[in-house]
Amino acid sequence: MVGEAVEVRELGKTGLRVSSVGFGASPLGNVFGHITHDEALSSVRRALQLGINLFDTSPYYGGTLSESVLGRCLEASGFPRDSYIVSTKCGRYVEGFDFSADRVTRSIDESLQRLRLDYVDILNCHDIEFAPSLDQIINETIPALQKIKESGKARFIGITGLPLEIFTYVLDRVPPGSVDVILSYCHYGINDTTLQDLIPFLQNKGVGIISASPLSMGLLTETGPPDWHPASAELKSACRAAAVHCKAKGKNISKLSLQYSLANKEISSVLVGMNSLQQVEENVEAAVELANHGVDSELLLEVEAILEPVKNQTWPSGIQS
């Protein structure tokens, strides 16, 4: 049983102190299979008990179901509102993308109703590379999000997406302080560390950094990625070999991968999708073990050698089926 809480880190200049492990709530929308309300509630409550305080969702996940379930679970958890940080998104929905000022302004009200909250701590513009133009994000969406922030419905605003160049493009063109946070995924793990190159730029802009998908959307797991995963056959093969190597040594590649991502303290929080009490405890246990004993450096070197031929190989953004 886990006996220690996860560490907390400063999130840019927001003043928020977020848990190093964040609760990715997309699985609460039945994205990876059905989970009951009791399973969802026990996962959220146990996360809070163990010091996880960042919960990330989106109206896109499960067609708004993730937000609704998370809202019910947080309300039923018994924990006070100021003990957790809720991050949701706008601009991406099951019916498609809409980054217009009108849609994102309506979106926050819809999200607050589903989440049963008066405000969210972070409102992210979701997967901005799918906007008709990044200039729309700069000239229309972010100003609309600023008004939402001024209204008190969101304390801070952020942008998310896969290609790293979207962050530099937008942050170089908006007034300083317009964006508080970026959420990057699949760019800080054993197979891909390209986010590292962007960290000095982001710090210079005063922007907090959240990284998601340390397991690279299933590549760095024993079961392997889903069929729709856009990685090349070469990358999938190398990750499969790395997973087999870890298992042969009695270790789990997912745990090693999470610890690798958590070890970079310039990244404030690493979001991991969770849908069971067991997953919550395993993720916290990995974080506590890292804090107390460090990463298994010998195994890490062996896995890095296996993945070296495909290091930093990414894929174009695509809409997941």
C-alpha cells in the first residue's frame, strides 16, 4: 500500500502548486472501456487521498461524459474545492473543431455545468493545430479566453497540441502573459524528449509546462498501442522490443517510462490516464519510489539503447478514431 503522497511543483507563474502526477480523466469518459461510477469515484477519491491534485478533462473525451463523471466524483469525494485543480478544454468536440469566440465562450458555461463547478483552474484551447489557422487562435480565441479569465470562470488559460512548433508560433505573437500554461503530449518520454528543447523558451515566456502521455499513447506498455496508433512500424517494433526486454528482467516498461518523465522537474506535472484504484496506486507508488530511490539507471540505459534508432521519431497530428 502506498504510504506517501506525491510531490507538488510550481506551475509556471500561476501560483498553482500541482502534483507531479496528474490525473488524466479521459478514461472516465469510457474512452478505453466502460467503468462504473463506483470505480470512477474510488479512483478519484484515492488520487486525492494520495496527494494527486490536478485533474484534466475535456468536453471531447467521451462526448462530454468525462467532464460529467469527473464532476460527480469530485463533488462526492468529500474534498474541499480548494484542495484540487481542475483543467478542462475548449475548441474540440465530438462534432468537430470550433475555435470561434462564440463557441469557446459558450463552452466554458457548458463545462462548468457538467463539472458542477463555479470555475475551473485552467481552461485549455484543445489541439490548436486543427484550427483553420493559428492566427485565429491568436486573434480570436485567446482574446475570448482572456475575457473568460476576467469573468472568473477560469483562473488561467492554456493551449494544447501535438506539434511543438505551434507553441512557439503562438507564444511569440500574443501579448506577454496571455497564455499561462501549455500542455504537450508524447514529447517527453524515453522514446521522445523533444519537449526538452522547448523548455528554456517556455520558461522565458513565463509559461507553465504540463506533459501528457508519458507512455506515448500505449507504445511504452506491455500490451502495446491500439490499432489506430499513428506511429511507424519501426517505432512500434522498437518499443515492443523494449517492453519485452523489461519484462524479461522482471520490470515493467510503463513504470520505468513514467519515472523517466517525472524525473524532469522542469515539467510541473505529468498527466497519466487513470480508470481504476489500482492504476492510481501504481502511478503514485512509481512516483514515491522515484523520489526515494531514483530511477533504475541500468535498465534505463538498456532501454534507451534499444530505442536509440527511433529516438524522437514522431508522427503528424491526426484525428484519433
